Amino acid sequence: MLIFNKIYLKMDDTLIQLVSIILLILGILGTFIPVLPGLLLSLCGLLIYKFGTEAPLSMFYVWIFVFLTAVSVVLNYVIPARTNRKYGGTRWGSVGSFIGTIAGMFFIPLPFGFLIGMFLGVFLGELLHDASDKKKAWNSTKGAFIGFLYGTGFNFIVGLAMFLVVLIDIFK
């Protein structure tokens, strides 16, 4: 129920459910497409569904997904740096990854420019640290890629779980 200038308006539950589903789908797409805020869109869809309709969705699910979304925000920064180091990378590669990701979003006009920028940043950062060891730079880049896959996979699974919880609640 929405309040607008002390007049109570009740939107049709079907419209609210549709908006929620659209946000959940966009959130799942956002786990792969960096322009979309991923799990935050999914969480908005879940919250709109929960509080915008008279759905009996348990608050337990809401709190679990809020927690998992917060965890994913932290993991998106920690996992690539950790896997970079696990594969022999240095702080130079981690810094290069960060700078490359930001530069890739703005200067590489491709849908996944941020990813290309991240890999170039890791590789070039490692080469700046030790120009003679290209194998180490390559292994560090592989580690950053594996970290990216872990983070994206986690986000995708959480976004898909939100979508399925809402969908099951709608059709039960």
C-alpha cells in the first residue's frame, strides 16, 4: 500500500509482482554485466515483492538475502586479490587489477571492457614488478580470472536463489 499525500493507493499486486520479477531478472543479468548493479537490483526486487504485496514471504528469507548480498559486495573485492596472490601474484598485480578494471570500464568500448582492463592491469602490474618473469605475470592473471569466476558464480547463485524464492512464493 503506497501513501501519497495522505491518500491511500493500492497498486495491483500483479503489477508489483511483475516489477519485482523484472528487477530480479535484471539483477541476475547484472551479475555478468557490470553496468547493472547485480544483486542490489535483485534485492530491490525481493524487497518490493515482500513489502509491496501482501505476500506471506518469510522475513527469514529477506534477512538471509540481505546478508548474502552484503557478503558478495565484500567478496567481489577480496576473492580476485586472494586468488591473484595464490597464483603467485604480488601487490603490484592487485593494484593493477583495480586500476585496470576502472580504466577498462571507461576506455575499452566493449561490453566486457572492465574484464579486459582487469586482466591487462594484473599482467602489466606484475611486469612492472618484475619485467623478466612473464610466466609469473601470466599465472597471476590466471588467478585473477579464476577469482572473477568465483565471485560471479557466487553472485549468480544468490541472484537465482532470490528469483526462485519469489517465483515459488508467487505460484504456491
